[in-house]
Amino acid sequence: MNAYQTGRAFGILTGIIIGLVLVAVLLRYMNTDHKMKTQYDEMQQIIRNRGYKYGFITVLIVEALLCVVTTAFTIPAEPIVIHFLPIFLGVVVQSSYSIWNGAEVGLNTNMKRYIVFAVIASLINFLAFFMAWRTGSLVEDGTLQAPFINLLCALMFGILGVVGLVRKAAKPEEEA
């Protein structure tokens, strides 16, 4: 591993750690009781657990498919992009299932703060993607680069917002 790869790996690890700390701080802010742990009732816990199961199965299936595809073909994308796809799809499946079944909002969650956070996170990720696209660093030597993950994150928040809106329209009698 050369110095560039080592530095980049360290940068990615640092970004993950900073992201986790930021999420912990934001959870305290989004919860009305300022606790880091979001509280769910029994039915929400059952629904969320089922969503986690479906999300995990999605990750396994996509990873298995990627094992076959990457063995047979060269995918013109950085490994980080390829490995993020199953994570992205698993989170979308788990979250969509939870939203559709009314288990997305904890008992101590301030929904307005939650929505503001989701919109800001989506905009930041889209901006990072857009800047990489604009500067020409999204694709280098015919290979899709890591900033593509920012587009996936922005899309994830958009997809989850659409699922929430469709649920609200399909089940207007429930508080979504």
C-alpha cells in the first residue's frame, strides 16, 4: 500500500468516526428528552426488528451477487463504491419497511428536528456529489470515484421521504 492509499484509508476512517460522533450528538438533539437512545413501543420494536432482518437479507443477497459479478466482470468503480451499494440498499430496505409500517419515529423523537436533519444531510451529500461532478473528480480514468456515495446518500434520504409521503397519502387516518 502506498502513502496515498494509506492516507486515504486513514481519511475515510476518520470520516466514519466523525460521522458516528456527529450522529450521537444529533440523536441527543432530535430526541425531546435529549437522551441518545430513541424509545420505541413494543409494536414499533417488532416492526423495526423485522425491517432489520429484511435489510440484512438484502445486504447478503447483494453481496453474494457482487461476488459473482466482480469475479466475472470488472466494474468501473472504486471498491468503496462497490462495497457501499449493499449497505445503501440494506438501509433503504430497513428504513422503508419501518416507515411504511409506522415505526420510523420514536416516542421521544422531535419529528420537525428529524426532518430538518434529513433535509440538511441530503443537501450536504448532494452538494458534495455535485462539486465532484463539476470539478471532474467523479470519474477518473474511467472509474467511478468515492464521491458517488454522496449521491447515494442524498438519494436514500429522498427515497425515504417519498416512502413517508406515499404512506401518509395511502394511510391518511394514521399519524405518519
